Amino acid sequence: MNVTPSIWLLGITACLWSIICCSSGEKRNQDDFESELDPGETLAKRYCTSCHLFPEPGLLDKNTWTEHALPAMAHRLGIYPDRSRESLLEKGIGRRIVEQAKVFPAVPTISDGEWELIKEYYRTCAPNELVNSADTIPVQYTALFQPQVPAFKISHPAVSAFAYDANKRQLFVADCSRENQSSITILDAFFNPITSLGLPHPVSNLSLRDDTLYILSMGHFVPSDEPVGQLIRAIKNSEGNYQGYQRLIKNLKRPVDVAYGDLNDDEMDEIVVCEFGNHTGSVSLFAKNSKGSFDKKTLLNAPGAVKVMLEDIDNDNRKDIVVLMSQGDEGIDIYFNRKGLEFERRRVLRFPAVYGSVSFSLSDINNDGYKDIVYVNGDNGDASRILKPYHGIRVFVNNQGFSFVEAYFYPLHGAYRALVEDFDRDGDIDIAAISFFLDFLRYPEKGFIYLENGSATDRLVFSPSVIKGTADGRWITMIGGDFNSDGYKDIILGSFTSMLISGDSLNTARNKLRDSAQPLLLLRNTSRN
């Protein structure tokens, strides 16, 4: 998960719109359009589109582009108007890796005149402010979920990951409230602590497989290119108590997600890791060799891999790899499995570089036998910490040709996670979503939104609602499960209170959350009542 500010999510995105933003809005043919290109537009397209989708300036307001995004772009062009080049580089091996990748040129790659044209073009075309519609959408309160606060407490909670053992009814909670450390607490069916494990680094993912706990350790909480992340297996003694760890894979660049599955029909699971990194990173596949260790196959050399799922997308009885990329060139890639651990990468969705892609789910929303994509974008911890009308939850319907078309959008500031499930057991798929970068000072209750499916045969329709009692935490992760064994899916939210809150200049709201917020909130499904 990309739970922390990325130094350059918008660094290479500060490009400019086409001349149409300054025109009268009349429709023009392509020849006329090409002949009237502004020099600043031409330059912006030249320097931007080689790396990512060309962003329109309407995605950010004028001040944000001028004061934050454009200076960040300048760094990528070897121009350092606001800070030194040295200050952009971390220390140690991470620095050497970024230097070798030539992320920040030592000399400008663009002339002063060209750069001034780009900036002037931006100043002319960018809007003064963004028009937000998210707060005008009416929501009602739902009684489908009853909030309950577990007795389990953490000082200054910073929950980063969950896992649930349905057989033993045990919840695993990773917390990184102490700097560069994590604790994993195991809770019983009543959410009382059974035992805890300590780790020297923050945890981004917990997975239970065949009664074995696997831990993905980021190495660094903030984005970093230093390859110190690890995949670890927890070891139990003969009495079933945890007594240590075994390192399975090391030298990972800030890994944030992992998926397991047999991709080559050898009856052994391969491991796919999202090495988010910072300025560099990768989508990596690990296959066990004859010596019992893992061989690495790099599927993509690029930073920002944030979510991975294994699913047979093309119905050929082989699992494919689906990956969400952030950090600039945002989009969803499907790696179609062509046997023998060979894959064909196809980008099926691409998003502007300021979207803040965070997560996705695969589910047959329209019940046609093909998996659709529920996409979540709302990361807002970077150079543009403003409310964005394009943050939210989108459903992209699979048109059965393995391309995806947007069929639904619910705007939600700072959207961060979504669970797709038939929560009310009425035969269709609902969506439960949380926001981490919400408008916390004005609408704290919108940290959790329930979208009840009421779709007609020809279109997707969801009714949004909120729950009383969910405003006392800053929810960054959640997990679904039948926690009371009544046959209905409940939800547990995890609170992360360490980061600053936009607009909270005196840290009043943040400090209140840190000091008094509960780390967990159980949303008990009341459908059976």
C-alpha cells in the first residue's frame, strides 16, 4: 500500500494542457488544431508524453501548478529553482541507484526559454480553482452496519495491515506507530490480544496461507529506492507459538503488496511483488528453484506498483497477473499468462498522473460472467494536497474483449480502499469504501461510505450512505470477514493517525486522533437481525 507521501508522484506530471483550454470552445478539425499549437503546448507534449498520459491543467488549480507541481517537474528536467539537487537524493545505496537511473539530471535538459514558455502556457490555461461536486452529493445514514469499538488499544495508532484466520477466528493487526518498527498483534474472536510479534521495519502486507503467516516488510515507511524490503515467514514452535522468522526474499525496494499463485502448473506457488520504491521500482515475479531459494524475473522496471491480483482474466485456465501502477504513469496492466512464466503485458486502463491511484478489486459487478474492475484513486500526500473532484470509486465493465469501459463513478475525496461484496445478501455486489485523505475538518463521517447496489438491467446504480460513529478514526485499511459466524460479512477498519491532515494548521484534529482514536472499528452487519 502506498500509505505515505511520494516525493514525486506529481513530479513528472506538471505538464500543460492543449491550446483548446484557452480557445472559445468551438470545435476545430485536426489540421486547424495542429496548425494553431502554442509553442508552450508543443514543448509540454514533447517533455511529458514520453513518460505518462498528458495531463490537462484543469486537473489542478493555478496555484498548485505554479507553486508545487511545476517546480517538481523542473527537477526532472535538471532545473532546481526551489531546492538543491542534492536535497532530492536519499543517502546510501538508494542514492546510487537513483543517480544511475539519471532521474535528476546534473545539467538542464531544456533551455531557459523553453521552460519559460511551458510555465507561461500553464499560467494562461490553468483554472483558478477546481470545481468539486463530491460534497454536494446527498447521502443518507444506513443501519446495515452497527459500529462497535473493540477494547483493544494502541497508543497513537498507525495500523498498516490486516489478516484474518476464519478457522481460528483470529485477527492479525500490524501497527507501525513506533518509528521504523512494527508490532503484529493477534486478537481472539472477542478482539482481545493473544500474543504479539515485533519487527524492526514497517509492515505493508500480512498473508495467511496454510496456517502460516507471511509478512511483507517495506524496509522504509516513506518511499525509498534502498532495497532493504523483505518477505518473511513467521515460524512456530512445536506448541504452535511464534518463535522467530525466516527470510524468504530480500533486497526488495519498498514492497507494498504481494500475491501468491501457481502460474506455471508446477504445483508450486510463484510470488508476485509490487516493489513500489520511489524513483525506481519494479513488478517482480519470484519462482522457487531446485535449491529451495527464489529466482527473480522482472516483469516491469518502473516505480509505483501498488496493488497486484492473480486472476484468469481471459478464461484460458491460467492465472494472469493484474497490477495497478501509480507514481507518474498510472494505469492497470494485465500480464496475460502465455505458459512457462512468459507473460504478455497489456495496459487496459490509463489514468492521468495526478489521479493518485491506490487500489482496485476484481468482481463481476454486472453478472455477465466476466470480471470487472473496481478502481480506487485518492492518494493525496504529494505535491498537490488539494481536494480533487476526480478522486473516488470507479467501476470499469469488462466488455468481454478484455477492454474495460467506465460505467460508474462515485466522487470521494481521498478514496483509499474498497471492498466488493454482497453485504446485504440481495443477490448483487455492493461496495464499501474508505477515504484517508478526506475533507476531514468538514466531513469526517465520509471516511467510510457504503454504496448499495440498486442497478437496473442497462446501467449501474449505487446508493451512497454513511454510518454514525465512524468519524473517530482516520481509516487507511480495512478487511471483511464473518467475525461473529452469522453468515453475513462484517468489516473492520484500521486507523492511521500519524500523518498530517490538510487544513489542520495547528494539528488540532490530528493530535485528537492520535491521543484518543481507537485503532480498530468493527462494523457489524445487521442484515440477519
